[in-house]
Amino acid sequence: MELFATKGYEATTVDEIAAAAGVARRTFFRHFRSKEEAIFPDHDDTLVRAEAVLNAAPAHEHPLDTVCRGIKEVMKMYAARPEISVARYKLTREVPTLREAEIASVARYERLFTRYLLGHFDEHAHADDANDDPLLAEVAASAVVTAHNHVLRRWLRAGGQGDVEAQLDHAFAIVRKTFGTGIGAGRESAPRPPQAATAAAQGEVLVTVARTDAPLDEVMRTIEQALKERS
């Protein structure tokens, strides 16, 4: 980063980077395939950590909350060395090829989170058109990553100062409120309780019990079915 700041990215050679690090050129290429890759050395490991968060998620946690915890691994990577992160941010704004590499890294996180969310839909909420599942998963995953990156860029522009954790939580709350409906317990987990638990008739009064998050159309179908059975 010091070489890039003084000589410029394009003018800095791999030989100069290796010499500044006190290693041979071949040692550099054992760790990085290119000068560009050396700018983003942490994304592979961070992606693994993010996936580990998803795999270890408790059964009761809302899937969007799990994804938000997963993307926080990226923020932890940047926050570990703010001065390097700020310098890297400035560099990626100046060098188009680095910006493209950064965009490619973002796409990897979005694909990871989309796959995860696809397995965690409330099938009752999507009974009419399950074809919406891939759309909602991709849009929700993209929203989480976009919210994270918005906060991250704001933090980097501020020189790595400020309570970024609180800013992230605020941004994620907006995403959860907007996209949380219809994403629920995983399909691979234990069956969910029915939308309406019981229905019984007492004279001309119908009593039904339903979950507070049950879709209205599902509750109405249960009531209609109970009325048919009583007729």
C-alpha cells in the first residue's frame, strides 16, 4: 500500500513489492497470482467464515438475521486494520480493474446468501406461487449485502471512524422489515406448527386459534374449512 501510494498502482511492479516485503519474486507468486490479488488477500477466508456462520445458525434464528451476521464477517475484516482498509478503498476508487475485482467479490457473498435463503422459506406464505422463492431470495440477499456495503463505504469515507456496528444494525433492521415476510423456518428443519392450531364451533360462534404471524388468507381458508365441516 505504501508503494501504491508513492509510485501509483500501475507503476508499481511485483518485483518492487517482493523486495519491499523482503521476499523473492517466486515467494510472492506462491501466495498471490497477481498484483491485483494482493490488494484483496482476505476475501477467500472471510467467505469461509461467513459460510460457517450460516452452517452453525441456531434453529430459532430468523434466516435474514443469520445472513446479516454472516456479512458482518466482512466488516470485521475491514475493521481489523482500518488504516489499510481506508487506503485500499481510496485505491479501488482510482483503479478500474481493482473496482471490478471488488465487485466480483461482492457477487460471491450474494450467491452464498441467496443459496442459504432459498432453503429457508415459509412455504405457507408462498403456497400460491413458489416460483417467487428464487426472486425473493436473490433480492433479500442483495439487500443485505447492499446495506452492509453502504455502511462500509460511509465508514471508510469517514476514515474508519464511528460506531459502525450500530450503523450496521440499523441498516439490517430496515432490510429485515422490508424483506423478512415469507422467509421463515428452513425446509430441512422440523415441521412448523399449522397456521391455525384449532377450530371449533360453539352454537353460532366459531372459535379459531392461529399464530400471530399467520397470513390472513391462510387464516380465512381455515375458517372456511371449519364452517364447511359444521354445515
